[in-house]
Amino acid sequence: MKDLQELVNKEQNVILQTSNALNQCCTGNSSFAGSLEQVECNKLLLIACQKRQAYLEEIQKLKNGPRRWSGGKSRGSLTISDIRLPLKRDFCSKIGTRDDMNKHYFICLLRNGPHVIVTEMVSTHDPMVRGSLDLPNLIKINDLMEGFQYNLEIYSMSISHEQQNTQMPKKKEKYGSLRGTPKKLLGFKNKAAAMQSPGGPTAVRTTQFCCIASLPITQSAIKMNTFTLDKVPFLCPLQGTIHMRLRCMMENNIEERGFLSMFDDVGGFGAWHRRWCVLANNMICFWKYPDDERHKEPIGVINLKHCVTENVGLVSRDVCARPNTFELCTVKSKKGDEHKLTTKYYSNVATTQHLLSADVKEDRLTWCNKLTEALANLRAWHPDALRPIANRKATC
């Protein structure tokens, strides 16, 4: 909590400094108003305010007591890349013409608790590809818990070209010239150009960036690459969608090694072979001897991504009478009328039945627990991993 309070004070100093800069420079005779520097200053003010708010909310949660995490125990990483903001076609057609009155700036914030990740800022006058603004950021978030949720917020700020054009240097008029409006001749100043803060030069300002859209990013959205933005303002040039590439990776690498007896179909007859099995990297590799693991390629591999077994446990005696036997079923492509003792068909899905037997009960429990945990983590973080087949009824 002390570290969070120090972060709050740090962001508060940034807020005061940026506010002071905006108060001093946004005056009628300043070349700062409407410039890129003003936009950058408002961006820093936005980031500091959002981080300060996130830290304060986290402090309040800690004061209310420890939180209980309702998700799973597995951990993984999230990578976000190729973020694109499509623009409206009619707006793109006006860029560079007389009707191009405003320049819009966009920035995205990714929030989860006290963590605030900021993307680079882009504008509607930056180079575009197929009418979209591309954010070049590659965001990778490590040590995520299963069931995470991040909020992606899009902020926008617009500057009129008229305001920018007022910063262009003008030619000095000769002494005694009577050009100008009556108000200028009488000494009146343009009140609209004087944008001083009502609170004085030391007032804390509010950023001109405003949130135009937000959307949640969860594990269930990993397979998606196009998201709809709700309630986007009508005058905003965004089309109402955002494209991004999401990728999840599991960080927990569950490993186990030991001897297991594996059932195999040899010419239509069942046979048991003793193998040295290694569970690692979401696969079970097996050799004849432990030393072969270092020097030889495995004689067989079971890819857990293709496994449709929900919970690995002791099989019933009508499946196999050998003690301490458990089962893994993996999906394979159905080829012809192939009928083996290890092949089972569930509707149109052909599976290979892997029967593995441990020497003692303790080894069987260890392998079953490790395999069940590995399958749960794999399905939570890898969308291409197969899910269990409900109500499996084998047909020969």
C-alpha cells in the first residue's frame, strides 16, 4: 500500500506540471495553443490522471480487505498486436481537401486493476493502410491468472485546422497602416483565443482527451479479431469497429517422468509394452529406456491438444482388468474402414484409445492428477486445443 501511495504522489506531480504548462501557454498570444505540443501535454495529463485513479482504487480495495480470486490457478500470457482503427469512408475522402476541418488524435489504454498500459498516439493525418489507423504496439502481458479481464479504452482529441493556422507567422504591417477591423483598431482582443483557465495559472486542468469507446478483453474473446465499439459519437471519424490479434500462451509447464505400461494393437492382438514416458510441453513422449531420452527421438508421441478426455482416472474393469490403468482418447482423422483394438468411433469422430498402466497406485494417482491439470490448463489458454466429447458412446 505504501508503494501505491508513492505512485499516486508521482502521478500527482505529473498532473501539476502538465496543468501548469497548459495554464501558462494556452493564452491569446501563445504559439502553443493548437500545436502538437499541446496535444502531447494533454496526453500526459490523461495518462497521469488514469494511473492515479487506478492506484487510488487499488488502495481502497486493499483497505476493504484481501480479495478472493474466483478463477483458476493456471497462469499464462496475453499478446496483443496489429491494432487497427478503421475510419469512415466519407471522412477518408475529405482528408486533404477544403472540407478537412479537424485533425483527430487517438490513443488506447488497457486497464486491469492498478495496471494501465498505454499505446502510441496516432492521428487522422498519419499514413493509413486501407482507410485504417495502425497502432504499431506489440503488447505482451505475463503472469495472468485464468479468467482474466482487461478493459480497452479508446480516447480521442480533435484540433481544428483554423486553430493550427493561427500559429503561422504573419507579415508585419507597415507603421501607420489602417488595415484591420474596428475592434482591432480600438484595442479589443480576441476573447476566443485567450484560453486561460478560470482557476488561474495554478489551477489543475482536465485533459481534452475524452473516452469514446471501451470493450472488455477476456479469454473467451481470444478467437476473435474484430470487435464492435458501442456508442461511438456520431461526429467521431471511427467506423465503429476495432481489429486486433490476440494470442494466449500457457506459462505453467507441467512435467512428469516414469515407467508406464502401454497397450498396443499388434496384428489384431493386444500387447503391453513397458515404456519410459515423459510429460512435457503438452505432450507425452515415450522411449524404451530412460537414457534414450537424451540421445534418441521418441518412438511415440501423444499430443494432448488432440485429447478429448475430460478427467483422467482409473478405468473400469469392463474396459481393462489390468490394475492401475487409466485412459487417454485422442482424435485422429478417419481413414477408410480401419478397425483396431485401440480405435473407437464417436459419431463421425475417430479416436485412438491409449491405455496406460502404472506399477503402483501412488504412481497412477500422480500421473492422473498431472494429466488432468495439464489438460485443464491447455484448454484454458490454447483455443486450438480440443474439448471433451460430451456423452461419449463408442461405436465399432
